[in-house]
Amino acid sequence: MISQIGSLTLSLAGILSLFNFFLFVIYKRSNDQRYLQVIERSLLSQCICIIFANLCLLNELLVSNFNLQYVAQYSSYETPLFFKMTALWAGQAGSLLFWSSITSFYSIFFILYTLKKIPSIKNISFLILNVILAFFLMLNNFIANPFEPVSSDIIVSNGNGLNPLLQNVTMAIHPPMLYLGFIGTTIIFVMAIAGLISNELSNKWIYSMRKWSLFTWTFLTAGIILGGYWAYNELGWGGYWAWDPVENSSLMPWLLLTAFIHTIIIQERTGILKSWNFFLASGSFILVILGTFITRSGIISSVHSFTAESLGPIFFAFLILLILISLGTYYVNKSQLIVNDKIESIKSREGGFLINNFLLVIMCFTIIWGTLFPILSEAWNDEKIHIGQSYFNALNVPLGILLLILMGMGPLLSWGNTSRESIIKKFRIPTFFSFVFGAAYLLIYLSKFDFYVFLTLIGIIFTSTAIVSEFYRIFLKHRKSAPFFDSLLSTFSRNRHRSGGYIVHIGLTLMFVGFIGKAFEVEKEFSLKPGEEIYFSNYIFKLNDISSEARGNHFAFISDFDIVSSSNIFIGKLFPEKRVYFYWNSDPEQRQPHSELDINSTLSKDIYSIFSSYDAERNVGFFKIMINPLVSWVWIGSIIMILGAILAFWPSGIRNGNI
């Protein structure tokens, strides 16, 4: 019954979408504002229907209604309740409905809050929103309907259950965070198109765009980081980023959105770079749809991707439509974006922002090309070409180091122009510390010298010193007229946009500390029986026992390791597991083995253990140990980045774009 109601409300949302297009035609001919009010209410009703349908599907997952194809495929009686909820976005149909639901939440807030402040862009915003919602409703109603019943001649006594890789708390949080970031670009796209067509690029429009961009960027950043954290803790290959096509699909819009957040400040202060910002804003959503096309078309194979070749042509057509809308809007209204003012000097903060933008866009295009070239090559001559990590690292590592150094230079530059005397005065301390630490690295690691590690270290020291010195300068400015703690509070709260941005940069700098560790990783594979031990990388790993345990939805072989240093100091324990999901199934093909790794983590290094396989007859376990230096700093830096973004998003009394 609930599933039928959900299917009905989904159909009703589609009907309302068609009704809105009909109303737009009448409104355009009559210019009667009453029709615009009806469209607004219809859009809100449409969004409520989508959200309600999403709740209906969630209910069917929780009650294990295996009469629905989607529930039977992604849930089971043995699936824990929490992961039954996360099955909502585990498959193609459910994730598309979840996408539509988040779009609906955003649309409701956008209509009731943002458009109340900028009513001049209402009509175009409604039209573009309706086009986007109609597209996803078409998919949910006709291509990937989550309420589709199983065949009438099949009785499903139990479902397939959720993929073991997805039965992880991080993976339960990662997709919603990523979706909140992805889908937030919808509103940015709508505002960019509507603002240009309506000739509404005022400070109110810019301020709202900044708020939406920061909000979206924060969730997209959190989603990407959580995805890396999940990969590191669940997939068992010891890394957090592999330049996988689906990973790249999330990074591409993030890069454009990062660039937009920086240069929209210049537009707010000086009124220039309007065309550039238009393409960054609209391009971020277009790249989201491009990434979604790559993920959901079935043209690539990835642990992250869905397989549905029928969606490929439809998403491609929608992608082309969005590109045509953007280019057409720009061509017809480009006169509104032409300004005579230019950046006065490259030795200015806006000059630094612009160089930062160019580097981010170049990185984005190198990733787009590396991701799409194998697909285009196969489509052209049916030849599969693999582009590995070496391509992406060779191009993006140098660009990343340049961006790292620019993050330190930006706060030291003045708006308009920076005098030679000011450059010497502000740059001398960061440059001095960079020289000292660089020289220390050369002395200590001369025999194992790595050029990129050397440059990254210099960038880390330069940028962190520059930002800290800038915070200290601001603190001294407030210290003249207020007590110590009041001055300290004012340093961070007086201009939250600026302070939050600096904290984001500090977080990113700490992440680069973690990235350096990749150059010093080591690993070893071996087999042991209980009671045996092995020496590796100045540690002794002793296998005490291998036990077994039947659990709710899997059977586990559990190893018990002691970690002892070469000086015989006890470091800790490791308990990597080899699990078998659906072990009760009589068909061995239906059983799903999975390695649940364990990590001994400190600030200096991670000892990363994987239980690869187990020979029960000989009571021998096969293991892999990896020593990964400095990985914890990636996660510490990530948390600081998110906190900085929240501070930058938080309302501040200053709206003049200072940063």
C-alpha cells in the first residue's frame, strides 16, 4: 500500500512539472503575476511530493517489502536496520530519487528564502528549476522507478542484501554529504542563468551566490574527504585517492567551485570578472552532470559506479541541453558582463586570486581530459586505453604545489597593488623559515632526496608562516584597543569570511603534510601461523591467534597481532578480519568474502594491516602490512578545513568582500 502511494506521488510530481510548463507559456503571453504565484505553489507542491515519495521508499526498505525490485536487490532480513536506511541511495533508482529529494529541499529553501530577497529573478529561476526537476522525475517515473514491483511469477523470500563494502558507517555518511554538495550546484547554476537573463547581478545577488557557494563547497569537500577516508579504511589498498574516474567526477566541480568562491569576491569589490564568474558558476553544475553521466552510464567500471547503460544517452542529452542553455544565455546577454575596469597589478590580491583561478581551471581540464580520453578513445576506435596515476600526478602535483605557495602569498598581498617595500617586509619571515626548513631537509635526507617533497615542504612552511603572521598582525591591531582574550576573539570573529578562509588554507596546508608521507610508504605480504612472528620496518608482528565467530550477517575469521618495536617496546594490537557475507547460502557463488582491515594510527604513521585470506586446513593466515607515514594529518587538516568553511559561511557583519 505504501509503495503504491509513493509511486502515485512520484507520478503526481511529474504531472505538476508538466503543468508548470503549460503555466509558463500562459504567464509569458499574459505577463499576469498571478500565474507566477501559481507556478511557485505548484513547484513547492511538486517538491513535497518528491520528498514524500522518498519517505515511502525508506519505509519499504525498513519493513523489508521484497515485493519491490529495489528492496529485494539492496536489502535483506539480515541487513542491520541502520544499513537498511542507507540502502536508500545504494542503487540506481533509489539514489536518483534521493537526488531529487535533496533538490526539492534546496528548491523549497531557495524559493521561500533566497527568492524573497531577489524577486526579480523569480520567473527564470522557476523555469530552470522546473526543467531540472522534470528531468529527474522523468528518470524516476520511466527509466529507474524505485517502486517497480518484482515479476508476478517470482516470490522473494529474502533480499540480496547490501554490498559488504557499503556496510560501513563512513560510507553511510559519504553519499549524502557528496549529494548535498553536488546538488547545491543546481541552485548556483539557476542563479547564474536567472541573474544574467534578468540583469540582476547586484550585491544582493552576489551575496546570495557567495552563501550558496560556501554552503555547497563545504558539503562537497566533506563528501570528497569522507570518500577518501572510506576508501582508506575499507578497500584495503592503503590509499585514499587513486584518480578513479568517479573520484575525479567529484573533484572537477570542486575545483571550479573553489575558483568561483575566490573570484566572486573580486566581482563584489570591483565589478570585474563577470564573464569568468558566470562560466565558473554554470560550469560547476555542468561538471556535476558530466560526472553523473560518467558514473551512471555504464561506460566505466569502478567500485563507486552504478551500471545502467540505458541512462547514458539520456544524461548525455541533458548535459548538452545545459551547455546550450549556458552558452545561449551568455551569447544573448554578454553585453551585461562587459566592463572596462581591469586588474591594476599582478602584484595584488586580486591578481593572486586570478592566478589561483587559472591553476585550478588548468587542473580541472587535465583531470577532465585524463578521465574522458579512455572513453573517447574506445568510442572512436574500440581501443581501450588506460591512463594511470602517473599521468594525473605528473600534471597535478606541480600545479598543487604552486597553489600551496599561492595560498601563502595571497594574504601578504594588498588590494589594488602591493609596493616593493611591502613585499620585502611581509615576505621576509615566511621566506626565511622556508629556507631554514628546506636546508634542514637537504641535510637530513640528502641521500633520499625527493624534489617534490622538498618543494612541498617549502610550500607548507611558507604558507603556514604567512597565514599565522597575518593572524598575528590582525591580533595586534585589535590588541591596541581591547584586552587579550577579547582581541583574540575579534581576530577570528570580526571578519568571519576572511578568518574562515585562512583557517581553510591552514587545513589544506596540513593535508599537504599528509601527502608528503606518500613518498615514504613501505609494505610487505607474508603468511603466518598462530605463534609465529615476522620482522618488518623496525617492528615485530607476532600472530597470537586466529579465531572465528558467526555474526548477524557474516562469518568472521579474526586475527590477533601484537606490534612490538625493535627495542622490544609494546606498541599495540591489530585485529584484521576475513569476513564471509551470506555464508549460509548453499551456492558458493553467492557468498561474498571481504577483508576488514585494522589500523594502528599515530600522528607520525599508520600501521595498516589486511587479512587477505585464510587456509583453515593448515591454520595459516595470509596478511599484508603497510607502513603509511603522516596519514593522520590528512584527516586532521580535513577537519580544520571544514571548520574554517563553516566559520566563513557563518553570517558576519561585514559584507564588503574583504578577505
